[in-house]
Amino acid sequence: MFQLLFVLVHAIQPVLVPLCFLCAWMLLLLIGWSLFSTISTSFTKAKQMHSVPCSNCRYFTGDYRLKCTVQPSIAQTEEAIDCSDYRPIPGFSFHSQDTI
């Protein structure tokens, strides 16, 4: 049994080193691609969530039990980006932080 295994290992030995080399580099490339994809998706999601205007709305309470008095089911979610009930706080500009 071990003699057959010994012959098999010696037969594939010239191919084994380049195959392991390619597998190692493919693994590193897949890990790098996965990290890049995750970071890119995170930045896209963060940018989208920063466009939710709820915290600058006069109906936003800031209380975790009732975030919005008009539409509590969509408060602080992506659905609230184009909220028809959005009313800005008087004297507060939504983009005032971008002009600094």
C-alpha cells in the first residue's frame, strides 16, 4: 500500500510544486478581491445611509422607541431618503456641514 503511494507521489512531484504555487497565489488574490469588494460595498452603503435626512427633520424625536412621529416605520431607513413628510428644522441647512 505504501509502495503504491510512494510511486504516486514521485510521479506527480514535478507538477505538485507549480500547482501549490498557483493555488497559494489564487488564494491570496481571492482574499484581496474579497476585502476590496467588502470595503467598496461598505463605503457605498455608508454614503447611502448618510443621505437619510431624518435627523434634520422637525418630526424626528431622537428617541429609540419612537424615532418619527409621522412615519415611524421608515424612520432612519433607506425608505426615508425621499420621505414626502420631511420638513427641515427651521434655520438648519441639511448641507451646512459640506460648506465648511
